[in-house]
Amino acid sequence: MANYVVIGGGIAATQAAQVIRSLADDDPITLVAEEERPFYTRPLLADFVAGRIPETRLWRSFEAEAEAKDISLLTGRKAVGIDREARLLRLSDGQTVPYDRLLVATGVKPTLPAIPGADLDGVTTFFSYADALKLGKWAQSAHTAVVVGRGLQGVELTRALRLRGLQVTMIVPDESPWFPALFEIKGELMEQALVEHGVNVVPLDSPVELIERAGHVNAVRTRQGRELKGEIVGFALDQRPTVDFLVGTGVSLAEGIVVDAHLKSTDDRIYAAGDVAQIEQDGKRRPIGYGWLRALAQGEVAARNMCGQSVTVAIGDESEAHTLYGMGLLARWS
């Protein structure tokens, strides 16, 4: 009998929990998720904000499956530390959860910049269901928005807000709102698509202050002296793997949790999967990849190895496909 504990509420975590149950009929499985309402399809958040799909389309059936498969759920609780010797996971509510095998699938989390006004109403990241709820509510009465960021998440947010009829400005700290080194499309083509869909793109600039009006954000003042109207300000900048609770524990960390091709960390009892896992092979640490399908596959691999099998992740060229503004996009990384 072994205690299996999975931390995370996304596809890597839920896939792992279900695979473990298929291999360990009677062993206790506990899944811990920080969000109050996890187990949703994150790639659909932009369409939800845009009003193109109802909220019901977001939700997955994992809660019912967990009940049927005797997987214990602890939601709305954050992992704050571990005791490796006692094999205990400490949670934000003071509870401890014993484990024999632990999977960390906590993903990444964005942060707001440390600038004046970042705590104003109308300012948010764009990452979670809670963020999407706020954005959808604000978009009902707003007319202007500023998106600060780059890449898939930033472009998706501009698309969602434009579909809601808002005037949208995108502030990009780089030359391009895209990543031509990662995606097989030139950055200028993405910028052209944004402009054609009514987005005002401001490259090579960054916000230094958010301006208030009656307790709500009203504009963004930039490093180059611009003042851009925005009753909604969404940040889609850098994201960091959620590994704070492992700092100082002796588990090897780099960009994320360092794991081998079996997704096992430097602690034989601790595994990682998804956006938080950084694979090291032949002395080389690979860049952290991303994507729904990648996380799904890694959740299964980690689960099988936790249950005593010996399988490895496919290491080599990886890819992820998306469609934005009518363009098919393919990302590759190795």
C-alpha cells in the first residue's frame, strides 16, 4: 500500500491521478489544487472571455470521475512546503498530507509588475479561470483596454477583448509581439494580423505607472512617455514555474524542477510533469516546453513510473499547433 499525492489542477495532474488509479486499484490517491475551481480547459479561456462559448464548455468531468474512482480532492489549498524525511506535504491551511510518491504538476504562474497602480481594480493577469471571470465582467462596461505582453497568451487576450468590441492597445517590450525563434511564423506577420484586426501595437515600450480614476485603472503611462487609455489592463508577460515550496528542500531546481527522462527528480520519491518539469539528459538541461498535449503525455509517463513501471518521455523535437487571427501556427522546440 502506497500513498500517492498529486499537486496541481491541470491536465498533467488529473491525467496522472487517473492513470495511477488504473494501476493501483486500492492505494490512496490525493490531488491537491490551489484554485477553488480547478479542472477546466485552460486553452478555452480566451473564447470564454470573448463570449464565444458558455462557461459550461470550460469544465471537465474530472470531479465526477475522481469521486467514482476514489480519488480524494483538496481544492483551494496551496502547497507551502515538504518534509522529505517524514514524507509530508504541508498545505496553506495547516494540514499535512503523507506521501510515498509525490507528483508536482503545479504549472506556471504569472505576476504583476512592481509599478504604481498595479493593485487597481481593472488590472489582472490572464492565466486562470478567476482572471477570465474578472475580464468578462469588466468587458461588459469598458470601452478600452491595454494588453502588456507578448506571445500566445498576450495575443489571445487581445483577440478576446477585440471580439468583445473594445479598443485594444498592445504594449510589447520587444520588437515583435511574437516569438519567431519558437513559432514558424515571422513576428511582423503576427503584428500585421493584429493591426488588421484593429489592435494598436506599441513595440519596444513598457508601462511605468497605471493611472487611476475613481479607484479604477484608467490609463497606462509608459517608459517612452505615452499615456494610453485603458479601463482594463491585462498583463501577459513572463511566467514562472510554481516551485517556491521546494526551495531549500534539496530537490534540484533550475528553471523548474530538474527531472530525468522518467520525470523523476533528484529525490526518488518526487516526480514532476508539465510546465514545471525541466528535463536533464546527458548533462544538458532542456528548455521547459509547454502545451496541453505535452502536459497530458507527461502526466501519464510520470504516473506510470510512480507505479513502478519504467517509461520515458519522448525527447527530441516537440511541437504544438494553434490558430490565431485565422493563421495556423506551429511551435517547435528541442
